Amino acid sequence: MTESPVVTGSLLFELADRLRDRLIERVNGQASPEGFALHLADGTPIGSVEVWRSDRVRIAVEVRLADPVRGLAASMLHAFSPRASQSPHLVCDMALLGHKLAVGADLVPRADPADTPDWATQAWGPLLPVHDLYLATPGVSTTSDVSARLRWLCSPWLLTTAQGFENTDAAERMLEAVVDRFAELSGQTWATADGRGADRDRRYLQALFAEETDPVWEVMSELIGEPTRDRLVSLMVDG
């Protein structure tokens, strides 16, 4: 029997709760008052933005969207390492895709391969066996509607998958591993060699969260309005 959007949405948010708590515990995050509610154009509540900070992350942001009428349930959990560092950023998205769970996750690269060819080995190396095992899990499929620009900005191991809700254990294990690896790396000092880290990082994030890169930001504009969308992006890029 096919689960209703309400049931699958509840399962998605239960998973999102566990991943958020796992991340915040591992980076010693402290809740910040910078969060805000999200509303549709007519004022109907549709979600929230929550913010944490710590000495290990510049900012961590969770976005929740829920609208059973539209069959909408989504969670975005992003965490950003200190500006003057080459430690990766974390992006972790989950959403309903019909009656499936869509997952997007990555440790976002912050280094030039010519300058630091070992960066990928240090960042992603320990995750590769878990990554390959997850993609080989029966019922997990890779989604193809990912822009070339997004693939260019993310790592070669960017996850964009879809699977049924009958067994989300594999997805949870994969996302836990990504969150844990991010937390491990955020506690290390990966200083940039040329001093251009802060400026590069800001421009990089502006490109990553642009409509031209990921159409989800166009959808966000339609749902919550362009000014609120811009406020959210600014919080992640400049906050």
C-alpha cells in the first residue's frame, strides 16, 4: 500500500530530527536567535529556519518546509566551516519526491586541486566504502536532473538519490557518515595557503545557492517570496 504524503512527511522529519541533533551535538552547536518563520504569500505558515553557531562552524542552518495540501515535506541541513579554512562545508537535503525520499548530500570542496591534490583523499576518502555501498543498495536510484553547474561546484561524490520509504536505514547510515565526517573535519585547521579563502568562499557559496545552479531556489522564491529567499541565502553566505 502506498503511504500518504502525511505519513511519509512524518518519516522524513523524524530522520531530519535525528541528523540535526547528531550534527549539533558533534560540533557543539549553540542555538542562535537568528532563525525565523516561513510563510506563503497569503501568510499561511509553511516552515521555519533554525540557526546554530559554534567555535567549529561559522553557522549551521536548518530549513523545514511542510504543506500536506501540496504534498510538500523538505528539510535542508547546511553547515559551514570557518571562513579562512579549507575544511569542507556540509549540504544535506531531503524531500518528498512523489512517494519517495529524495536525498542530496555533499562535503563541498573548498580547495584548488592544483594547490591541494590530497584534499579529496583527506575529506572523502574514509567515506567512499559507505558511499559505494549505499548506491548499490536495492531500491536506491540516482536522479539525473542535476545541472552541470551544480555538478561542477560540488564534489564528484555528490549524492542525488531517490528511494522508497519502506527502508530508509541505508540512507540514514550514509547521511550519518557524511555528518560525522564533516564534524571531524570542522575541528581541524585547514588554513588556506594564499589568504584568499574568505573571498573565494563567499563567491563560491553565492554561486552554489543561485537559481542558475539549483532550481530549488526558484521554487523557494515561488513559495516564500524572493525577499525571504534572499534573506535565507544571505544568512548562509554572509552570516
